[in-house]
Amino acid sequence: MISMDFHVFDTYVKAKDGHIMHFDVVTDNSEVEKAILFAKEWLKSIGEESSTVTTKECKFCHTQSVPEDMEIEIMTDGYSISKMEGCPN
């Protein structure tokens, strides 16, 4: 299987309680607007839909290959979230 390259968008948002959540949105789409939509979808799923996500909070970082399980998630859902700091488990 040929390994694809995926686009990583470095994202920092403020949670309801004021702490900063740092996560990457990983997708096969290079458009930052799409990454922002994915970030908002994920934030809604964890009860943080009031968090602001714009091109100020979500920026293209780099392109990389990903592990197979993450690739399957991206092919299924359109994206994968890689939690860094301050994100719920």
C-alpha cells in the first residue's frame, strides 16, 4: 500500500474553563477552512462547541505520513485529532 501524506494543522483553543487545549487536526485536505470545520466538529463532540476556532487558532504546520489506524480514521471521518496538551482523554 502506498503511504499518503496528510496535512497537519496545529490548533490551540481556549476551553470553557479558560485553559488552553492544544491538538493537531490531521486530514488529507490542504484547506485550512476544512481543518477548522473538523476542529469545530471534534470540539462539539467533547462539549467545547463554544471554543473559537479561526485561522488564528488553527494553522497549517506540516505534511507527514501517519500510522495505518490514523489513516483509516481519516479515510472514514475525513480527519483525525492528535491530542497534545490540555485535551480530555
